[in-house]
Amino acid sequence: MNEEQEIIQKYFLPIADNPESLMLSNDAAFINKQENMVISSDMMIEDVHFDKLDDPFCLAQKLLRVNLSDIAAMGAQPYGYILNLSIPKLNHELWLKRFCKGLAKDSEKFNLKLFGGDLGSSKNIFMSVTILGLVSKKFHKNMIAHEGSEIFVSDTLGDAGIGLQIKKGKFSKLKKSEKFFFLSKFNTPLPQIKLGKSLIGIADFCKDISDGFLKEIKFISKISNLQANIFLSEIPLSRQLKNLYNNVGNKKKIWELILCSGEDYQLFFSVNPKKKNLLKKKRIKNIKRVGYFQKGSGLVIYDQNKKIIKFNNDGFSHF
Amino acid sequence: MNEEQEIIQKYFLPIADNPESLMLSNDAAFINKQENMVISSDMMIEDVHFDKLDDPFCLAQKLLRVNLSDIAAMGAQPYGYILNLSIPKLNHELWLKRFCKGLAKDSEKFNLKLFGGDLGSSKNIFMSVTILGLVSKKFHKNMIAHEGSEIFVSDTLGDAGIGLQIKKGKFSKLKKSEKFFFLSKFNTPLPQIKLGKSLIGIADFCKDISDGFLKEIKFISKISNLQANIFLSEIPLSRQLKNLYNNVGNKKKIWELILCSGEDYQLFFSVNPKKKNLLKKKRIKNIKRVGYFQKGSGLVIYDQNKKIIKFNNDGFSHF
């Protein structure tokens, strides 16, 4: 066996101990779950999504979690994944050991199987996961909101966006404990799998906030042919973010970070007033109503004084 | 809509016109084929697998074909794929237009659906495909050869390896028509889908030659706990490669390129003597017996004079 095969046997086979992987010795994995499935993929690229010196354990967790967030948004149950990974040759064993520990930890936490993938070497690190989730007949197929439906988010927004700024050297005056909080929200978002499933049959649509809330809500507003109204006073913020907000001069800039940075991986969804009782019965913690849809088009945001406020920047776009 | 969403609508939606893609507006695609499936993934990275200036049309074809080759090796029928693509911002529309034409051409040729994926921007080009194939109860699950089984390859070896050398500036004295032949074998390998399916129930194992024949056969030999014997006199070569071979001094070097370069994407498989009649009945063109398995271990290669010959290099390894 050459070194590439040895690496696969040593690091990946122990975390691919499932019938589907066929012991990682075939050209493909075998999927015999004859159920409806959803499939999605997200990549993470050095110098775009992370730095070369970032901890491989955390990178592995984030890679799985951003993919799991898509599974959550579909109302699916995590099933398994295919990994593509290309890393520099220098210190690759050390790097892989830690990376695979991160994969193992979150694979167990989220009940996810490693099916197979492709391993290579390159100057810059590249990684992607294609994830499969199982769904029953009903899942979040629809992306269209209804007139009068109320808009909800699953939990606080903006913490990960602040974490990203801290990684870039901003907010240097924050206490260490606060920096740690925001960074951990950026590094290890929590996919809302249980919530995604519990909203089936209740939410008009369900989507995860990966590229910034304003960008995502504009997308839904456009394809629904409705006007979205969002109230800043209703956006849930963490205690730490409220502290930060109170201590900075340029409040609008902070709101822009909260609403446009993305990386939150919370879910947002809308619920028709007729179905609000169903939602109440679920007694879901942390979800917060932040606005509603009405006839019209575009996105209207109201500040704390109920005045319309405009932001220049919508959210992250690669192009 | 921001530019990223516009690009998806403009270039990718027209080639994702299938129910599974959900119009590319959801966080995942929906797979309702309740059949057994195989899943595999291969990536292609700038400066490792190709150059920035390579034609995006050909890159798209090769990306699909190396993935389809894994589907062929499993004896599966192509179903659909998830695409990950990250490209520089400069001239991205021009690049994408041509890339998507290549995807469209081969998606039609191989009856393959685009389900979804992830699009990003980065300094260097990165692309990967995760492919799904449909299988009946029987497929090439086994990777173990039997004692006495004969080893076959699906067609000529080495042309793609020479093509790669030409890309690197070697063999500069070859005629243009010959260069074109080898380069096209490197750029657009032909996945052996029909053959892979027809060998189900006949071959002990079936695998594609992506990393070089010697490396692949050693792998099978090791996990089968058998000795593989290969005869150079039996390896099928194209007319163009025979010409080249006759005109170079270092014959061993050429054999090394033929057997270790990889990128052939032919299938190799072994057939138990008891099943040879089944194989004959299939009347499969181009397949060639190149050796056999016997008790023992390792790989033994015989030259044209039936003398044992050793090669230093096995095949491509990233590490």
C-alpha cells in the first residue's frame, strides 16, 4: 500500500465503520436506505473561509455543522456524508489526526456516518462535504411565504458575525471571555435539527441563515412576491452582543454586522396566522417573531423608533 | 437578488431542470428514487490536476467523467450530481458560460442530472462533484480476486499518461495529430459505464484505473492475499503509443508512464475460469487479458521476454 492508502486506513477507516462505506475500499459507497432523502453540499476554502493555522479539530466541526444546518433547514434527519479534503504535505499526519478527531466527535454527536470521499494534497487547504439526510413524505420543500405570515428566527443573531470580525483583529478591546464567546459562536454553530423537523407542516418555508439575514429574507420576499417587514427591536441578541452594542458609537454599523454577516446558521421561517396555534403547542424555546409578510415587494426594516432604516450591504456574496 | 444568486439562476438553473433540484432554491436537493444507490466524489484542483488557463468546457467534461468512471466501476447507472465550484472573480461570467456548456453536454450524453451544490470565489480554481448512481441488488461490491482468476483491462492503457507529459512540455517532437490524440485521451476519458454493468455477476471485482495500473493491482493483490502476475506483452497499446514506443530509447521509462501514470479511467477486473464462458457470451469488444492471480503475495511483472521486471514507481500518490 502507498502512503495515501495508509492514511485512509489509519485515519479515515476508524471513523467510517458503517456498512455503507464498504470499508472505504471501493470506488463508491453503497446506500441501501430506500427512503426519501435530501442532499446538499458546502465547501470551506483556505483564505476564504478560514486560515491555514486554524485548529483542524474546529474546522472539521464547522465543516460538518454548516452542512448539517442545510439538513436542519429541510426538516431532515442527518444520515451520512462524503468528504473531499486536500491539504499540504507538510505536517499532514499531525493535521489529519486532529481533523479526524473533530469529525469523529461531531459524527457521534449528530449521528452521522462517513461514507467515503476523496483525499489529495495541495498548497492551500480545501475541504467540502456532501451530506445526505432522511425525510418522510413531508419536508420543507416550499420556499414561498404567505401574505400575513409572521417571520421567526430560531435564536440570537449576529454573534458569529462579531466572531468573524474578532478573528480579523477588530473589537480588540473586548474582554477575553467575550471574545471567546463570539469566536465559539463563529467556529462551532449549532445546527437546528430538532427545530427543523418540528416545524414541518407548520412553517410556510424554512431556511438557514448562512449568508446574512437580510440577503436571505430578500430572496424569500422576491420569490414569494411579497413585502417583508422586519423590526430591529424584535431581533434577539445575546447578552454579550447587547453589551457590545451599548458600548459602541456607530449603532448602525453594528446592526449591519448583525443582519448581514451571516454565519449564524440559525433557522428563519414564517408561519401563517392560521397555524400559529400549532406553533404554540410545540412550546419551542428561543424562537422569536421578528416581522411579517404583506402585499407588496421588497424588504422594509424598521428601527427601534419604528422609522424605516436602510442598509447599504445585504449580506455575503462571492461575486 | 445579489450577483451570486443571479449567476445561479442564469447559468446553473437551465442545466438543473429536474424535480430533484427543487429549482435550486432550497438548502438541499430532494431525492425520491427509492432504489439502491452508490455515491462517490472526486475533486479537481488548480495546479494539481489542471492549469488556470485550461478550457473550462473540457474541465467540466473531465470533472463529470472521472466521477462517472467510479459509477462505471460499481456497475451502476448514472443518476445525478452535486457540484462544488470556486473560481476567481476575474472574467468569471465568461469562464462559467463555457464551463456550464461542458456540464450540459456531458450531462446529456451520460443521462446525468445536476441536483445542486455550492458556488464560491477564490484565487485558485477548485471543483468537486459528488455523484449518485443507481444499482440493482447486484453490483461490484466485492474487491477480492480469486486464485486462478484472469486479469483483464477494458481498453488501451497509457495514452492519458502520455497526454499529461505532453501538457507538461515533454514529447515536443511528436506530430500535432499525435499530440492531439494523447491530449484528448487525457482531457476527456470515456467512462466504461456499459461494460461495468455487463460485468455484474461475472467479474470477481471491478475497479477503475485512476491512479496507475500497478498501484491499483497491488491494492487488490494485498486485500485478496494473492500474487498478481502481469505480462507487458499483453498490455493493450494504441497505435499512436506503439509508434512512440518504437521511437524512444528508454523503453522502461515508457512502460513506467504506461503503468504508473494513471488517468486512464479504463476498468480492470478479474474473472474466475469457471465464469469465462459467461464473459465470452457477452462478446465485449476491446477487453484484454493481461495476467492472472495465483497463491502468494505481491505483484510480479514479466517483460516481453518473460523475464521479471521491476519498477521503482507504483503510481500517483498525493502523500
